[in-house]
Amino acid sequence: MDEREQSPGRTDVSAQRSHGGAPRRAVRLAARRLAAEAPALTAASTDVPRAGLAVRAAGLHRAALAAGRAGVPPQVIAGDSRLTEGTVRRWIAADGGRR
């Protein structure tokens, strides 16, 4: 792989260093929690586990918006969260692009 090429969903090292450490860590943590708990939460038959899944998804949404407000580019947020860039851009646009 050419040093300028990147694997999908990954950013180069200089981009990682230049864009908000704490907001990016929050996005990655929220994404990991959602991914880790989703199978168990969706397999349960009651509404309580599904509510837990909604809480985790809302946490990822909030973390992605906070990262966007902190100036982290949507493509970086997408790579950190494993969301599509389009989803991140829609969330940021719906938030009004607030900073």
C-alpha cells in the first residue's frame, strides 16, 4: 500500500494527531460499547434490553456530534465510529453544525 493510501475507515497518523483527542476517544468508546452490547440487547425478548440499545446508540450519536462541534472532520468521526460518512454528515447537518 502506498504511504498516502489508507485502509477504509482509517485516517493517517498526522490526521489522528491533529484532530481532537478526547472527542475522538469518546466516539470510539461509545462505538465499542454499542458493538459489544448490541447482540445481547437485541436478542432479549423484552423492551428493557432494547431500551438499553437505544441508550447506547444515543450515546454514540451525542459523542459524534460533540466531536463534530470540536472540529473533528466527518470522515474521521466515521472511521472512529464505524458509521458511514453520510450518516455522520446527516447527524451534523441535523444538529445545525453547532460548535
